[in-house]
Amino acid sequence: MQLLMIGTSELLIIGGAVLLLFGGKKIPELMRSLGKGVKEFKDGMNEVGNSSSQQEDNSVNPDENTQEKIHADYSSRETGINEKEKGQ
């Protein structure tokens, strides 16, 4: 784990290399783009979390229309079974 720890001197070297590669004018643009990317990623993760929790809510508590459709479907199947029994 000691290999993954970055100290102050390493951060200064990395910062200097970035400054030399991109120049002083590009760094704020890069940081702004990085910030927007992180924000979009977080928004996307929240959206996925919200949509999955809504799907769970709908599967646990279906709306009244869904319950009526299930009841009507069950009733029609039950009626069909009763009619078949009468015919036999």
C-alpha cells in the first residue's frame, strides 16, 4: 500500500508536469470540463438509482389501473374455466 500513497513532493511534480504540458490558460478549461463530467456522472448515477427505486415501488404497489386489469384478467380466465367445466 505504500506504493499508492502520494506525498506533497509527488503532487508538486505532477502539477508542474501538467502545467508544462497544457499551459496556464488550458488548465482552468480542463478543470471546468472535469467538473462538468463528474457532475454529469453523479446525475446519471442518481437518475439510475431513482428509476430503479421507482420500478421497485411500482412492482410492490401497482397503480389502481394495473390492479383492475389483473382482476379483470383473472375473472375472465375463471369464467372461461367454469364454462369449460359446464360443457364437459
